[in-house]
Amino acid sequence: MSLRERVGSLFKSQSELDLTDGSIPRSLFFLSLPIVITNLLQVGYNLADTFWLGRYSTEALAAISLGFPLVYLFISLGLGLTVAGSVLVAQHTGAEQSAQAEYAASQTVVFTLLAGVGLGAIGFQFVADLLDVFGAEPVVLDLATEYMEVISLGLPFLFGFTVFIALMRGAGDTVTPMLVMLGTVVLNVALDPLLIFGVGPLPELGVEGAAIATVFSRGSAMVVGLWIMVRGAHGIQIHPRQMVPDLGYSRKLLRIGVPASIENTGRAISVNAVLVIVTLFSTSVVAGFGVGIRVFSMIFMPAIAIDRGVEAMTGQNIGAGRQDRVVATNRFAAKTSFVLLSLLGVVTFAFAPEIVGVFDDSPGVVAEGASFLRWIAPTFGFVGVLRAYSGGFRGAGKTLTAAAIAVVLFGFIRLPIAYVASQGLVPTDAWFFGSPSPTGIWFAFAVSGVVAAVVAAGWFERGGWRGSALTEGSGAEADIDAGGEDREGSTTAGDDPTPAADDSTTAGDD
């Protein structure tokens, strides 16, 4: 077997995968592996910015460290719609309702793009005020504002590519988004040094150049992704005639998507709130934390990939009425994530200084970044368990459950512990508690990860994911005629569905 054949054997097309039958490990592996690569490539955007700006100046690196949680917050606010679209496409696909799946995809695209435009306009207007909350040094704050203003204007492009990935995943195609991502990362990596440092006629733009490179690359990916979906040769097809905003259908998207946005926004707010505490310390601590978060994001890609794979498999199996496979899939994913992430945690703990030093070799940054990574590395396996079960909740339409876990445990456990433990407020001199220290922040990350995993596993095992499929209720969307009468089962894949609102959906209820 040639090298090309060996590489090709690692990936399976949508037609070669049946997520509702056969070996669960095989299906999850071939579904998740392209997601791992896609997510690693996506992190490549951030890592490229971090690498080149770290060589530009420490202030520039601290600026994007300050801006990164805000980027995450903006994306999280709109991510719920992409989750809703992915879950709806997955469940309709599992139920063999192709017309309904395509309508769901078309409506998700248009509402996601509108959300990107709206959030981008708001972000551009208020980004300076939002960043000012962190209280960073003036030079760092100015650079972060420049970066975030460009990112805000580019939010529609970031959202557009994200929804392409989500919808294709819901349909069971994870290979095509991987290939598109590969091309755009190459473009971003090529543009970064040219725009940051300036080459030839190109001016030296610093942090602004890094932002422009990211937005241009994501915009290119969005255009390619939309073209692929309009053609319909891979994954899911969208139809321009179905992309007129259907306010009735938007209620269904919001019913599923708002809790998913709350989940991701809760995580983002937690990171932003922790950053406020981080900025109480030196610039080296801020920069070290920023490098550590990005490294953590890269290392954690396998768990996120399994999370998304479980989401798609759970959705399709619920649509197909295979609840036995839902249980088996989630348990297998949780065990696999725990083992895999624990092994990566061992490697991270052993080589933490060397890993941080790749991005910034300043002694202070290396010391603080390595300390952060070594505190959280032993808990990687537990966070993997959390993400596996969260994917199962979302795939089942129980987005409110996943949101509750994220908000309560990260917002009400991580943040208070981080502040109290880092500011010397614990009434004891034992260990590091006696005086202000960033170690208290790292400690909070470790504790919250373990607690969240235990709660998520317990909630799933007690049956918190069970409920009606999103394809059930008053009838599938495309089968509701103008008079509101249910004609379930009458629509074929070739029909042009114009669904009314389905107020019976209880995806967000627990």
C-alpha cells in the first residue's frame, strides 16, 4: 500500500459512514479524526498570530492575549445558532428527512450571517469600553483595541465559516471542512509575517496586520464553504430560495440555539472574568496566561473533536430512534477522552517550559505559562469527560443541560475560587494561600474541571438527555401546509419545503 493510500484510508467520505449502525468506535474515529485536524488547523490561526507577534514585541503578544477572550465571547454569542443547525440537520438526517434537513441548513446560514453582522457592529462600537474593563497597561490596551476592531468587522466571515463546518458535520461530512480549513490556514500563515512586519510595498501593521490576515483568510473560507453547500455535492445542500428569513422557524433555532450560546458564552465570560483577575498581576503573567490558554486550546483539540463527533452521532441516532447507541456512544467517548487527554496531560506537564518557550522565550513569561500548564495538565482527562457528555446533551437537543453545567460550574466555582485563592483572602498561610499569587488562578482552573466532569457524567447517567426527538411533535417542518394541517410523511427530498413554526419543540427544556 502506497503512502497516499495509507493516508487516504484514515478518512472516510460521508457515503462510507453510517452513524446509526455498525461499530461505534469505527464511526466515531472516522468522524472525529478530520475534526481533530480541522480544529488543530483552526488553532493554527491563533498560534500563527501568537508566534509572529511574540517576535514583534511582548506588548503585542499581551495585546492579543487580552483580546482573545473577547474574540471567544463574540463567537460564543453566535455559536448557538450553528449548534442548533447542526443538531437539526443531524436528527433530520438520521430520520431520513432530507428536505427538512436542507431547509434547516438554509435558514441556519442566513440567521447566522445576520447575527455576525449585528454582533460585529456592536463589537466595533464598544470594543474599547469592553477591553478597558480588564485594566491593562495603556500601550497594551491600545494595541488590543486595534486588533479587536478589525476582528469585529470580520465577524460575519468568522460566523460564515463556522456555520459551514457545523452543518456539514451534522450531515456526517467532516472531511470537506478539513480540506477547506487547510487551504485557509496556509493563506493565513503566509499573510501574517507580511502584514505584521511589512514587506516591500506592504506597510508594517503589527497587531492590526495579524487581525487582517485572520479575517481575510476566514472570509475566503466562508466563500468556498457556501459555494460547496449551494452545489450540494458534499454534505448538506442549501437553497438560495430557502434563505429568506423565516421568523417562525427562527423561534425553533433560538429555542435550541440560545442555551447553546449561553453554554459557550458562559465559558467565554468565565475566561474574560478570570482575565480581569490575571491583569491584577504583571504583564509577564498576562502574556504567560495568554500563551498557556492557546497551548491548552491546541492540546485539547482531540476532546473537542470527540465532543463534536458525539454531537453528530447522538443527533442522528436519536433521529433514527436508536437510544441504545446514544448511551453506548457517549460512554465510549467519555472513556476515550479521559485516557487520551490524560496522556497528553503527562506530556504537557513534563515539557511545559519548552512548550511555552516556543512562543515567548522571556524568562518571566516562560515561568508563568509553565506554572499554569502544570497546574491544569493533571485535570485534562476530566475536562475530556465533560466535553464528551456535553456533546451528547447537545446532540439530543438538551442544550439547556449543557448550558447549566457550564454556567454554574465555571461561573460560580472557577471565578470565585480564582479571586479568593489568588488575592490572599483564604484565612491560612498554608501552601500558596497566604499572599497574592497567580497560582490561585491556576488552582481554580484545575478544581472546576474535575467538578464539572463529575456533574456531567452523573447527569447523563440519570437520563438527563432523554426526551422527544426534534423531528417529532406537531410534525416535521416541511410537512406543515399553509392551513397548518399535519401531512407527516408526505414530503419527499425533492420538495421545496416552506415550514411554519414548530412550537411543540422542547429542545431547550430539561
